Amino acid sequence: SRKPNHLSTNTSISVLGWEPSALETLIRIIIIMSGEASSSPPSLASLLPERQLDSIVDQWLHDDMPSFDVGGLVVGTETKEATLWMKSSGIFAGVPFVEAVFRQLKCKVEWNKEIAIEGTWIDVDKASNNKGKVAVATVQGPVHKLLQGERTALNTMSRCSGVATASHHSVNVARKIGWNGLVAGTRKTTPGFRIVEKYGLLVGGAATHRLDLSQMVMLKDNHIWSAGSIPNAVKLARKAAGFSQKIEVECQSLDEARQAAAAGADIVMLDNFEPNKLKQDASTLKQEFPNLLIEASGGITIETMADYVSENVDVISQGKLTQGYDCLDFSLKIVH
């Protein structure tokens, strides 16, 4: 059977760096313990809630075609085949969303199994004889349906691959300098598109951070001002969250971080700290609260991330991974 993605030796497709992500490591352990180490790890697509995804895709399609499709009338309803081309090099991601789009439109997607592997780096100049582009799939169905799904599918895949590529680059920077903490996104995602961008983070090897407001408690400056103090905010949050949710507190100083940790916060975010001050205060906090998780955040980019890396920092989050990423280029062309 085909080797898992992280062991691929295909020269035209490199993987998510030589250092496996925490998620990949967990998957490996589960596989080994079950005596099936030779099998491929489960696809990340299995994480997605299919009914919710179908509902989201339905809204995307309605948004793009709220009324008549005159172009669809022009092309007709004859069954045709179209080629999905990848035209930018980067991490390939977004397969389940493209499938969901065309599933809604009763079209069939067939992926190029040798090339279109989520989480792999595809070099479009080396992966095929078509310089500057590579065929990753064919889509078959009534021609007007192919074109109704075209732009929605392309927009989704280009953005998901963009997030995955940015995540891949950031994780690689961390690993190359010997830091094994988590590179994470933030909740700065596009409304209505969060599930795609969070999925792209995972495919690219980064951590999602909290998925939404309900998943983890994060107490920021507005919460603390409203509650009167950090201890008051943490106490009230713990009363509602109980033992099943972690509480993180955004802190602007070492004193605030100490207050948060002493009040029972699980994680402190050292926000907008200068790199040297961050490393110094993170070291102090780890000595005083060994089990405390420390996140660095605030204006950190792939270019500046190396300045913030420290053995005492567990997580570095970057809003730019889902807010300022470059999209990859894809196109869908009817075969004629």
C-alpha cells in the first residue's frame, strides 16, 4: 500500500517537513498500538461534520447563484468532463470541500491519486509535463452544473491551500531552529469560512487554537475590565466551565500572568511582549508555575517568529495564518 504522506519519497512532492506534527505523532502511536503500523493514517477529512458541511456549501452556492444562471442556459446540460488544474506551487489542501460542492450539484470528482494528496507540497513545474500547472482531478457532470460549482470550488481550494502553505512555512521555521512547540492560528478567521481555514491549519501542520467561542475560555482585556480583576474573571469563568474546559488569560505584564496562574488559569498569553522580555518572563513563570502553558502572541509573523522562540514558550500564535495568507491558483477547464 502507499506509504503515509510523511514518509513519501516522491521527488516532485515534498511533505510537511521532516518533523511530524503533534497530530501525526498521536496518529502514529494509535496505529502502532493497534498493530497496524503499515497502514496509512486516517484522513483529516474524517474530522469534518458532513451534515454541517453540506449546509455550509449550500449557502455558498446560493450566495453565488441567488437567481437565474444565464451562462448555464448557454452551455446546456450535456454531460462533460473538466480538468482541475493546480497552477501555484504549495501545500495541496481542500479536497473535502471541493467534493462537497460538486456532490451538491450531482457531479463526480476523481482525484489524481499519485499527485493530489492533501498535506503534500506540489511543485507545479516538476510534477507534470505541463509547465506551470498540474492536473489534480477531473470532474464529470452536466456542463451547466460543472460551471455552477466552478468558482465556489476554486475559491475554497485556493484559500485552504493558501492557509496550509503559510502554516507549513511557519512550522518549518520553528523546526529548523530546533523549537518543538506549537505554531497556532487564531480566531481571526473569515466569517462563514472558518471551518475551511481551521482545516487548512491542520493540513499545513499547525495547531488550530480554539475552534470557536464555545471550545475554550479566553479572557481578554474587555472581560477583565468588566469583571473588575483577573482573579474575579477566572473565578467566574471556572464556575461555568467546570473541569472540562481550559481557561486562558491574555496578559500584558508578568504581574498579570502571575495573577492569572495563581487564580487557576491553565494558559497565559503573553501578548505584545518584546522578544527579550517575553523570554525572561516566560522563564520566571515556568519556575513558579511548572504546569502552566505559555503562549506568545501579538504581531508575530513568519519573519519575526524566530525572535520569540524559547524553551519556556509552548505556543506561538499568528493571526496572519488565517488573515493575511496568499491564495494558491487553481482553474477548472472543460475538456473539448
